Amino acid sequence: MRKSTLILAIAPLIFMLGACNSESDKTRDPTNTASNTEAPVARNTLNTVNNIKKRGKLICGVSGELPGFSFLGTDGKYSGIDVDICRAIAVVLFDNPDAVEFRNLNAKERFTVLQTGEIDILSRNTTWILSRDASISLDFAPVIFYDGQGIMIRKNSGIKSLEDLKGKGICVQTGTTNEQNLADQMRKLNVSYKPVVFEDVNITFATYSEGRCDAITADRSALVSRRTTLPKPEDNVILDELLSSEPLAPAVKQGDSQWTDLVTWVVYTLIKAEELGINSQNLAKFSTNTDPNIKRFLGTEGNLGEGLGLSNDFAAKIIKNVGNYGEIYDRNLGKNSQLNLARNQNRLWTQGGLLYSPPFR
Amino acid sequence: MTHSKPPLWRDHRFWQIIVQLAAVICAILIVVILGLNLNRNLQQLGIKFGFNFLQQEASFDIGETILSYQPTDTYTRALLVGLINSLRVAIAGIFLTTIVGITAGIARLSDNWLVRNISLVYVEIFRNTPLLLQLFFWYFAVFLSLPNVEHKASVLGLIKFSQNGIELLGLNFSPEFSTLLLGLTFYTASFIAEIVRGGIQSVAKGQWEAGRSLGLKPSLIMRLVVLPQALRVIVPPLTSQYLNLAKNSSLAIAIGYPDIYFVASTTFNQTGKAVEVMLLIMLTYLTFSLIISFLMNLLNHTVQIQEK
């Protein structure tokens, strides 16, 4: 009797010791080599493109709750400018704009999810700022939308400027640059106010709409977009004052320059296509064009795609499936959308805007 | 009868010590492995571990502060402001929930049909719906549905209600604070009510009869005879409810009350220091809980029967 209990006690012990040993051996080796050879740059081991190809689809982090940027429609399909960027990348990788899995992320969790590799790309109306680029270890692709932070108020509130908001409640979402810009601006103007801060964008707007806050602040495009979802959109006005500039850009994890290059040049392709006047409707006509710039761009001449690890006609594929920047803008934010935002700064540089693509050669 | 010492491996105590030693070593190894793994991943991501960020300027605003706070203050200061806000709601909540819980628990045993059943309905509704849902209910259906500031409702001029919160004798409570406080109070009190009821019912019937035979009124029997005995049963599970209340206060983030978790998550979003900030939050709530446990153990000690 005693002997058997003894054996019962020893058996798991031996097992445990064995497990410990083998585990510690296994983990010791890679960490040792990591500290010896990989030193600070353990980064070229990332091979995002291969991982995506192996998986068979791109995983793209979006907001999912902002019409015009990324929004899950009643037909179960995502639409918006942020969504189209991911579709354009899926097109060059898989020849299929639907080879994308979208993940809805809130403002707070987005960077952690990207850092840990849960998503391949963050295309979620994210403002490009230095600290995110440097301290949070992200790499930004070119700006796809130049925005600015605005303030929305109720028409009958009598508020005309930021100074009128003294002592008033202002709704704002946490984890955004908006939160900090608001604090900066009000500090500059020496106006004390009551921030009412929420994690969830829906709750933020619902609280404003219930009357708890006298104003709400967000990127202007977001205000225009969310205003359409308020009970009485016409009762709310967006002040002309701008609190900041908000260049919105897709972001990827720092350290895989092949992947960063690919995302960067997909965005430039959209801009260049508009500059060259190529869109999804007239693409076929351009196949016989003799301009060497256009031939190189569309891949009928030269080997621009190779350097990026893509086929040479990647630009033609993008235009065919997703369209050029102008088409994407008009469809989601501009004249063919509910929001009807003027293009302003988001015009091509040739038309007085800020969009500019380096040469394709 | 010469008793030679048995060999070491036949000694029961020897094996007990070995097993415990092995368990400790295993636990330490697991922690070390996890630590190394974390370190390696952070290195790969190019993130440096450290708490220096706490001295940086926070640059975000906090709506409710008891300590003075400016966006130019450090993250440490911001976190401290959040901590005070958490403590404020937790302490007030524990106080109120005790009162509401004991009242509802005693009411459950009332001879009055209406009182008994009102208490029953209250307990069943609040105990069986999620707290987060209740918070949204309090926030949107109760506090934000109050009249706006220009048309405040007032009770005898003492309490004034509006969308901007409750004004009580010159003190102003924001709707976010009030929501969290009342949400936590009524949710936790519904559990406490059941604990109190169970505690009272555990006191032998003879105690009531003895009290009555001494000519005491029912309210006096409850206060002097039954409740002190019931406390022995009530206090240990009450501790867990207090701990729940303190930890549930982290749901503040859903309704925009700037507690420690709220401030910490803004900090982590701005600095990208996920691991450090999570460690800080865990440490904070652990400290909270251990203090509550310690105090409740002292209380428990005084209500137990003292063996003479």
C-alpha cells in the first residue's frame, strides 16, 4: 500500500523533471543564438510577403465603422478607401481583390495588433506622426488622404469658435491623435473644457447625440462621414476651424523593407495611374500606347515589377480591378458617394493638390 | 529491538521535500522561459523594455480630476489621477453597496408581501444581467435622459439633476461617475442581498424564539441577536463581493470615466509600451485586492466566535 502511493508520487515528479529539462534545453538554444548573432537587428528574418502567399490571403486591419474609409455594408461586403488599398495589394499578390480578410480594430488596439503580426497591414485612417513611426516601430506607406481635425457642434448651441467652448463638454475618442491635438489647441488658447473620452467610436457619437457633450472632435472626414448616421444630420455643423493636419496613411510593421516597398508602390501606382489618365474604363486602349513611360508603367516594356517581387503588369492589374486614385476617391468619398467631400488637398499635384508619385522607372 | 535507520529513499519526509522542491524549480523555470521569450520577441520587434516613459509629458487631458492635472504633466501624474479616481469609485461603491445589499437581503425575509417581492425582483434582475449592459442602461437610459443643464430638475433644492450630472449639497458628480457608482453598487448589492439572506437563515430558529421570549421587538431581535451571529457566515463571501466591485470598476472605460485602467490604456496607446503598462495595471489591481482582503480578514477575525 505505502509503496504504491510512493510510486504514484514519484511518477509525476520524474515526468515533471524530464519535461522541465527538455523544455529548458529547447528554449535555451534559440535564445542563445539570438543574443549572439542577431544582436539588435533580428529583423531580416521577417518575410511578410512569403507568409501572406503561404496563407493565401492578406489580413488587413480596418475600422469597419467609418463610411467612406472602411465600412461593412448591408450586403456583407467591406467598402471604402482604406479597404480598396488592401484590395489593390491583394490584386498584385493573388490576382484577386477578394483575397483579403478584414479585421475590425478600435483605435486603441490597432498598433499592438500590427506589432505582434496579427495583421499584415493597418489600413485604418491612421495619422502619420513621428512617434508612431519611431517609438511604436511602424513604417508608413504614402499618405492616401490629407485630413485635418475638426469640431462639430449643434446648430442651435450658438458656438462659433473654439473659444466659445469654455467650460463645455467635448466628446473625443481615446487612442487617437485627436485627443492630444484637442488638449494642445485648448492649452494654446487657454480655454478650459471638459473632455468626455470614450474607447468606442459608436459610444462617442451616441453620447454627443444624446446631448452630454456640446461638441465632438474627430478628423473632418470622419465627422462628415459620421454625421450622416446621426438622427438629424442637418442640425449639426462642422466649424471651419482646423485643429491640426492629419495625414492618413497605411502602416506596416517596421523591419521588412521588401513588404514596405510593395505597399508603398501599390499606393503610388494608384496616384500615378490618375496622373497618366489611365482608369479601369480606358485601360484596354492604353495597351497599344507607344509612350515608353506608359509602357513601362503597365509592364508591356521593362521589368519594374521584378524588383518588388511582382509580375511586371502589376499596375495594370490594380487599375483593372480597383481603379486609379481618382476613381477610388469618387466612389468612396467624392461625388459618387453619400459624403460628397471635395477633393481639396487630395488632388494631384498637377491640379494644385498634394498627391505626388515618384517616377516609375 | 535494534532499529537501524531506514535508507534515505524509504523516508517519507525526504520525498515530500523533494516533490516540493521540484515543483518550485519547475515554477521558476516556467517564469524564466516566459521572460526570455518575451525579451526575445521584444528584441525582434525592436522595442526596448523600460519605465522611462513614465517621466514623459502625457499631453492628453483628463475630464475628472481631484488632484490638479495639466496635459503638460507626466504619465506618472496622469496614472496617479486615474488611481485616485478608481479609489474614489471603489470606496464609495463598497460603502453604498453594503447598505443597499443588507437592506435588500433583510427585505427578502420581510413578512410584508410587497417588500419581499420587490426585493426578489430587484435581486433577480440585477444578478442575472451583465454588468456592462447595466452600465450602458444607467448611462444612456437614466443619466443622459435627464433634462439638459438649462432645465435642471431639483428635489427640495438639495439635489439637482441634469445631463451634466448630479449636484448634491454643492458637490457635483459627473454622469460618468454616477453611472459607474450606481451600476457597481446595485449590481454587487444584488449578490450581497443573497449572502445576507443566507446568513440570516443560517441562524437557528431557536435564537429568534429566545429573543421573542425575552420580549424583544422583531427589529431588536434582528439587530442584537440574529445579525451578529449571521455575520460569521456573511463576512467571508462578502469579501469576494468587495473584491469583485473593485475589479469591476475597470469597466469605467466603456462609459468614459477616467479610472486607472482608462488612463493606463491611453498611456499604452500613445507610448506603445504594452507590457510595461499591463504590468503596472496588474500590480495596481493586485495591491487593491490584497488591501481589501487584509482589512476584511481583520473584520472576519472580530466577528468569529472567540474560543475561551
